[in-house]
Amino acid sequence: MADAASSATATVPAPRPAGAGDNVPVDSETIRQSYEAVLSASRRLASEDWERLGGLLRGHVQLLVPELAGVEPRMRGEQRRTARHVLAGTRHRLAEGIGTSSKGVWDLAIQCRALLTLHEHPGPLQAARPVAGVRS
């Protein structure tokens, strides 16, 4: 299984750092490949594989958090409550610092999967509220 994870990370380009530019597109397939490499990996991966996968996931999460945070206010009902919960949990984990242990990277993969799922399936959205003082 180590070969599968290594080959998966070899084909996954490194994410752009947070703040590297506005409107960085979300590459759902690349993100999916990254978290699936972790979720399907054996716990016996080499430490450098955990570090590489953890770095990829950290970049994906740093891209997805502001994307989801921008949509969350327009989400409705249970989908919105779930988005708030996932965003809070992800921010907490990032603030604590995610290590490169198999458990830390596994937890980050779970958060990444939740963020991507909510990003892709936000449910019906409310109309955006106009900004006060701005006229069309």
C-alpha cells in the first residue's frame, strides 16, 4: 500500500500557499486524490510519506477553508450547521498544529474530505445580501 500512496503523491501537484493569489481554483480531483491516498494508506508508511501527504492536505485545507467560509452564510439549515462545525473543527486543528504522525495526517484527511464535500454540495443557497452603502 505504501507504493500506492507514494505514486498518488507523485502525481499530485503541490498546492499553492495561502495568499499566493486571489481566485485560486479548487481542483477537486487533486484534493480527492490527496485525502484518498491517506485514507487508503497503511499506517506503516515511511515518515517522509506522512510528511508529504500532510503538507499536501494542509495546502488543500488552507484553500478550502476560505472558500467554504464565503459560502457558509448563504447555506441553509443542517448543511449550514454542518459547515460551521467543520470550519470550527478545521480551524481548531490548524491552530493546534497538525503533526506529521499518521493520526494527525489522518485527521487532516477527514477534515479535508468534509470541506470538499460541503464545497461541492452546499445545498440550496440563499440570495446574497447587499452590502450596506453600496448601490448598484
